[in-house]
Amino acid sequence: LSIAAARFVQVVEQDMTDAASQLAAEKAVLVRVDVVSPQDVTLPAKAVLQIGNSTGGCVSYDLVATSQTAPTARDATTLSKSYVARIPAVDVSSGWADYQVVVDPLRQSTVAAADALYVTGPLRVRPAVSDKYVYMPISFEGQVGQFATVSDFENLIKRVFPQSTVTTVTEPARTLAAIDKENALRVEGDVYVFDSKVMGKALSEAEFDCLSDYNIGVEQFRFATKCLAAFPSNIRFVSGSASVLGVATGVAMFSESFTAVDNNSILGPYNGYWLSRGAETFIHEMGHIQSLGHANCGGVDQVDSDLYDDGRLGPIGVSYDSGRDFYFQSARGRFFDMMSYCNNGWMSDKGYRKVISFKSGDNDEQRASARSTSGASE
């Protein structure tokens, strides 16, 4: 028996021996430990994870295995063959310093055998991430835009991003001067079709109000109150023959409506993509607000060099959606970076770490008074 890997999962799975890896405090963590054997061997009943903190103390967690038999190789597509510990958000602290995993700690064995079932490594946990939002439902010709419910989109943000706390103020439904039915290119049934330039003007209008009403004196984007504008389903924006579903700057987004976050008919992560189209657009635009540019898939205009070159989720490529309790490997499910124009989007580990760094102040040259151009069209 030997430990093949010990990984920490918080939206994305990370190998903490990678110096770039980092977690956010006050957000639940799942720890996966894989023990393998070339022979048919029963997994030990006892396995322990110890988290050490910067003051010299430690906390222990039991690692629980679902399977009774050690696999011959690590299976990244599932947790069913691994030891797992689930650490609640209240325990996850920026004071964490390191971890130790001991499998079968009470068994008498040789030094070599014991060493094969022991692993230790560093932990880097940044301060807890929080955000403030203003929800702006947009009214047009008797319909009002919506991002499901406030609790729905707040939970979606916490499922995909490092934020553990979000607070939202909801404005009354409002119209935007930029969206005038007289300026529509055409009307298709009850849907008014506008050029994407109108969308840009609408975003600028929402952004101006966001800066002047909620962000006077705010110097950095990371501290800014972000404004989330939902346009109703009787509006469509186009660029040539292509529909444009959303657009964002550093403090505001303007995106298509959705009534539900999840497709609840999808019962597992490899049975299909479970987020609604509008929810997928929402997390893409939210990514722009959180400092992310585009990932290289689907014909994007400018590529964020901090993300993976192929627009995928990276060599580990494993993620976890706490809202559905879905653990999944990107290669098996053909998932792409949510910041690309390809479907089945989720956060990559590089994107997750970039958002943590942004919210921790590593990029404080980004000021809320300067308009971002990332995500100018989707």
C-alpha cells in the first residue's frame, strides 16, 4: 500500500505541493487521499488528516473510505475509491500552515511501509473573500429581467468563485435610456433585436450609475460594489448573425435573464451540463468582474495569458460543485474554462487562484475609476 496523492478541493482540486496553489479562508474544503496497491488489498480502516496552524496547534479529521479494496491506480473521475475528509467552512483559516496524512497509524510495520502511508505538505490559505452586489432588474416593454432569485445567484457565485460571503441590495426595476424600441433593428414576435453597440451603451449607463451611486471614493476594483443588470427575454442583442448574451466591466455586468440556475434533470456530472444557459453566461460575466479575461476556446478576441492556453481546466482538471455535490474530471465530461466561448464551462484552478489573488490585493493597481474593457462582447 502507498499514498498516490493527497489533494485539496475548494471549487477546484489543487496539489498543495505546487507553490502556486492557494485556498480561501472560511470556505469549506474537501480533502481527497488516494491509497493504491498492485495487489488485491483491503484498505485500512483508520486514516487521519492533521492540519497544523501557524501557532503550533493542530486539528485532526478522520479520512473515510467508501471502498473496502485499494485500487491499483488513482481514478481521478470519482471519489468512490478514495479516502475523503470534508472540512467545514468555519474550520478553514488563513492560519493554516501545513498538513499531514497518516494511513493505518496504529499498525506495526517497517519504516519503509509506514513512510509509504505518510505524506505532509504546506498549506497556503488567503483571507476570506467577500463581495457586495447591487441587483439591477431591467424593465422593457412590460417585461423585467431576472437572475432567478437573489439567493439563487448568490449561491451560484459561492459555488463557482472563492467568495464565502456575499451581500446584495436589490434596486427597483428600472429602464435604461440606451434601450429604446425605436432603435431596434427589427422585431421578431415580441422580441426586440438590437445591435450589440446598444448593449455596450446600456452597460455604460449601468456602470456610470454603479460608480456614482455606490463607489464614490473607492480606489480598487476589489473593494468596489459590483452591479448586476439583468435584461428581460424580450430583448436580444446581435453582432452580425451572432447573439450576444452578456457583457461586463470591472464593476458592472449586463447579462441575459434566467429563471433557474440548474437543470435538475441532470443527476450526475457526466450525464450532461447542469447549469442553465443563462447561469453559464452569468458566471462568465462575473468572471470578468473578478479580474478574469477570456480563455482560448471558441474564437475569443483577446486571451487572458494567466489561464490555460487550450481553454481547458488544466492538467489536474478536477472540480467540485458543492451546490450539486458533483465531483468531476474535465477530460471525461469535456468541460472547458467558463471564461472561454466553449460550452460546459467551469472555473479552472488558474482562474480560481487569480481571483483569490485579485481579492487579496495582489493587483491593487486596478482602480475602480478606470473602466475595464475585458468582456466587451460575448
